[in-house]
Amino acid sequence: MKKLINKTLMATAISAAVAAGSVQAEDITVVSWGGAYTKSQVEAYHKPWMAQTGNTVVSEDYSGGLAEIKAQVEAGNVTWNLVDVELSDAVRGCDEGILEVIDSSILPAGADGTPASEDFLPGTVHECAVGNIVWSTIVAYDGSKTSGVNSMADFFDTAKIPGKRGLRKGPKPNLEMALMADGVAPGDVYEVLSTDAGIDRAFAKLDSIRDSVVWWEAGAQPPQLLADGEVVMTTAYNGRIFNAVAAEGKPFEIMWDGQVWDLDLWVIPKGAKNMEATLDFIKFSTGTQALADQASWISYGPVRKSSAPLVSSYHNQPDLKMAPHMPTAPANFATALQNDFEFWADNQDQLNERFNAWLSK
């Protein structure tokens, strides 16, 4: 009885200390892409987790890639705890030893009891990364000003639809889209792109619109380019365009033909501090309910099967059902191409150099 009383008193004392703030909560820095996407993470992940644990999330934005992670790791000064990355970067970073290995056995079962190993979609949990969303790069345009945008070929046809085009500044996924516009079937894109002739063909197609391109780097830029009339159409992340329509009332349309879909995943830079809190955040943010909650803020699909039935409407518009706006909706998915993370993990540096050389001509 005495031991039980002591344990009870101790637990009570600890709870009181936490409530009084004498036990220090941990801060973690979570890095993502900014804008509507980070907003969805803040609402669905950060705020509920902070309320539950008493810890603090410091949110930072970046423009993607591994350069900043690598610099921190090599300098021995890792200030980021968790970074939202594309799949090819997750694979590369793990291979290069700049990311921590994440034990997938820590991931909780789905809300319906399905073990995490069965609940996560295939290919969304990796040695150094845990997936959170399915997203897509699409073509968007202002429906009040532009019409006749039906295929990827139309994006590259400045004679049919004159005007500037917006493209992300980099080879991915511009090379894939260029080949599809040039007549390559989605299922054959990476086979063609794996040859020198295929790479030349993709750059030749990009050459055909080069003088009409406005380059963008951050996800917030394409909707702004459309709103300002700087481009007649642009590639963009589907969630950014959805947000501009749903939250801001913009008359934008998405052309889904040739969409290139991908995953985003959480990774931990090698040597990150506060690992216990970081891992707890991963478990929370990739749980069934959190993933479903995020999908009510932006049209990116959750990677857990158990989350799908819980996705309903846009967070403040009950009549706006989210399912038709997901990249994986059947009507949107007919000509979709999945980003080949192995191809880009192997060829990113080489094609970046080729792209930069092409751009500087």
C-alpha cells in the first residue's frame, strides 16, 4: 500500500509540475513548403499536438531539396527536427546517410484497428521516411480568361493558346510533362527519359516554349502569377490551386491530363535533437484522424486507408466535398503519371546540371 501511495503522489506531483510549467516542454522545428499546405499542417497537426503534449512546434518554410539538410548535418549544427520532403529526396538522403532511420514499428494502428503496416498505402513508409500526403503537379488556368485547355499538348501549343506559361524552375516534372506533350504515353515516359535521345527530346520540347516561360520556385507563386495575369496557364501544386478557388474565390480551373503525382514524407535530419518529441509528432501527424483532418483543409490525399472514410467536406464549407478534388479521384487519374523516385534519386544531380546549362544558354 505504501509503494502505491508513493507512486500516486509522485504521479500527482509530476502532473502538477507540468501544469505549473516547472517541467520544461520541448520545442521542435518542423519545416515544410509554406502557404496553404503548411496552413493545413498547422491546423491538423501542430495545434492539436501542442495542445495534447504541451510541446511547441516552430514552423519554418523552405523551397525543397536536400541542400539545407546536408549543410546542417555536415556542419554538425542541426537545428531542424522534421522536414517535409518529396520521395526522391527521402530516398537520396537516406542513401547519403544524412537522415535518421525511423523504426516503422512505432507507428500506431489505424483508428479501425488495422496495423500500420497494412493501413499505410504501399510505398509510403520507407527506411528513413514516413509518408503523409499524395499530391500532384497539374496545369492550371484562369477559366474567366482562357479556354480550350484540354491536354498537356495544349500547354505547349502557344499557337493555339498564346501567352506566357509558368513552370517550376528545375527539370522535375517538366521533362516528364514535355514528353507527354510530345506524344509519349504516361506509362512509357521513364523508359524514354532513361535514354540520351529521350532527354534530348524532352529538352527540345521545352525549347519550343522557352521564350514564353515564367519560372517559379515556391508553391505560392503559380496562383499569384495567374491572378496577376502574368501567365495564361501554369504548372502548380493541385492543393495551391484548390485553396485559391475554395478560400479566395479565384476562377481557376485544373487541367488534370498528364498530372504527375507524388508523395510527401517526414524525414529527420541526422543528429536532430529532441528525438522523443520528434518521433511523437510523427506518430500523431500520421495517425488516421490527423491525416483526415488535414484533407479537410487542402486537396491532398491522406496515405492511410483508414483516413479515407473520415474525409468529408472543406473545413468551413460543408457543401464543398473534398473527394472529387483529390488527385486520385477516378475522373482525374486516367492519364496520371507517378513520379519515379528511383529515377530521380539516381539522376537528379545530372539532370539539374543539364537543366541549368540549358537555362543559361
